[in-house]
Amino acid sequence: MAHPHQADFDESAKTRDAYRVTLIGAALDGVLGLAKVIVGAVVGSAALVADGVHSFSDLVTDGFVLAATHFGRQAPDTNHPYGHGRIETLATLWLGSILIFIAGGIAWASLTRLYTFTPINAPGYWAIGLAAAALLAKEWIFRYTMRVAKRVSSKLLEANAWHSRSDALSTVVVLIGLTGAQFGTGWLDAVAAVLVALMVGKVGAGLLWESSQELVDTALPKDEQQRMRDVAEEVPDVYNVHDLRTRTVGGHVLLDLHVVVPPRVTVSEAHEIGNEVSRRLRDSFPNLTDVTFHVDPENDEGKIDPSLLPGMPLREDVEGKLDEVWSHLPAWQSREALDLHYLGNRIDISVYVRELPEGQTLAEAAQALREHADSLSWVGRLRVWQGPGKA
């Protein structure tokens, strides 16, 4: 299992990787944008100039990704106890929307040129060569960004990678258009652009859907939830796991579950069993960053939440009621500790005594207590022990 400091180091390393790939992409966008605009202006290619402007617009997106990565990966604080991952989710939504907008713009412009038969001048081989180099560069940054996005589990970086791919695809359109114009078939540009627009729009819609699912706290797939249940139930003394609920925040998984343990173990032992469940789940699921477990002494799966039902008396009231009916009994007078076990609709009671009157057995003392507690409907199993007890 990773040490907490190691986990912090890994998270910092992931954030640095995200910064690095975004900065490299931004530098590449700046260089390509400048080159496209200059060469496009020199050779008179409006398509190449427009593609250069598109590359410059990516700089704004890269800056947005840097800001969202910085704030989205900050540690939880008082106002954001579950962390800031939703910032990345919202940014992914924004980028998905941009991809759809870009797709619409490409399709509209291309269809307009197709219907109006707008002529395209021969641009020359320098312009075609630049478009080809830009295509290779954008495809490289797409693959590099996607690798980092998978490694650091960032939907935002993944969205930015697809944004780079959309720029590469638009460059494909420009390259086809430039080549077609060079050889007198400029209409290929418009047809290819419409196909590319559909591809870009599909990616944007997919990102919007995935981010929306996260925002409404959609659970993990059922097979993954079952694997979590199996891991938890392999822990010794875990009788059952139920009410398992999952959600994702910025690529991280949050989990809460109910763990059924032996009903008469101490609070500290039950809590340590829950801690072991949490440890094994974190080891098996690296993206699991928050585990909340509820310890149950019995399986109440499918039943009404007990907190919504009338409660049974707590220790102070229990001791008061028992003192009213047992105050004259030797076992109660010599008690050293009292254990209460709330099981079902009853309270099982264990009384630990220093000593009993000569000749009275533990079973006889328990019988005497039981006979005098008949009026208390909530009394369940009753036992008397000799010794200091667990308190």
C-alpha cells in the first residue's frame, strides 16, 4: 500500500506532467499559428490563414486548461471537502462545447463554399508542405497529450488532446483543399471538411456526455462495483457488504459502503476491520481517493434506515431503568462494567460483577436479573460475568 506522503508525491508528479504537456502544446500552437498566418498571407491562401488563426485560438484553450488543472488538483479545503475535481469536469464540458462549435463552423464554411462554387487559387508547394508539417506536429501532440491524460486520469487533458486532434483534422481539410486547388479540384476541400466536422462533433458530444454523467454523480459500471464488493468481503470478519455507492469527481472515485461485522466485537475492533476494508480497496483501485464506511452489527440490507424509526434508550436511560428494577439485587450492586449490544429491536446486556453472594452462581444471578426486568420490553439476551469486563 502506498504511503500517504508517496501518494502526495505521485499526485504532484501527475500535476507536473499535466502542466508540461499543456505548455508544450501551447508552444507548438504558437509557432504553427504564426507560420500558417505568414505563409498563408504570402501565397494568398485564406484557408491557411484561417487555420493559423485556429491554432492561435488553441492558445486560449491551453491557458484555460492550465488554470483548470492548477485549481482542479488542489487539495480539499473547508469549502470543498471533496476536493476541486469538479473544476476539471466543468472545463471538460466547456471544451466539449468548443469542439461542437468548431465542428459546426467547419461544416458551415465548407458547405457555403460548396454551394457558392467559391474558387480557390493555387497556393504552391510551400503552403502544402507547411500544412503537412503542421498535421504531423498536431497529431504528435495529440498522441502525447492523450498518453499523459490516461496516466494522470484527467478527462480535461483528454478533452484538450481531442481539441488538438480537431486542429489536426482541420489541417487535413486545409491540406486536401490546398492540394485540390493546386491541381484544379478545390471542391474536395468542402467535402472533406464536412466529414471532418462530423468526426469532431462526435468527439465533442462524447465529452459532453461523459462530463454530464459525472456531474450528476453517475455510479461506476456494475462489474466494477462488484469487484469492489468482492475485495471488501475478502477481509476477515466481514460478513457482508451492502449499500455500496460510487461516484467520480475529476477522474477520482469516491465510495461509501456498509460493512457488516461480528455483532459483539468492540468499537475499536470494528473500526479497524473497516480500515482494513478501506486499505484493500485503495490498493486494488488506484483511482479510489475517498472511502467512507459504515459499520453494521447485523445485515440491514433492504430495510428501512433505522435512523428514521423510533430509537431505543441509550446507555444513560438504560442504566436508569435498570437501576429502578435491579437496585436491590446483589449482582447489580457489585457490578463493575455493563456492555450493551443493540441487535434487532432488543438490547442484549452483559453485567460484569466483582463477586456474588456465597452459593449464588452466575446463571442464578442472571436469572434473578431477568425475572426483575420483565417489564422492560427492550431487554434481550442477559448474561452475568465475573471479572472487570471490557470497559
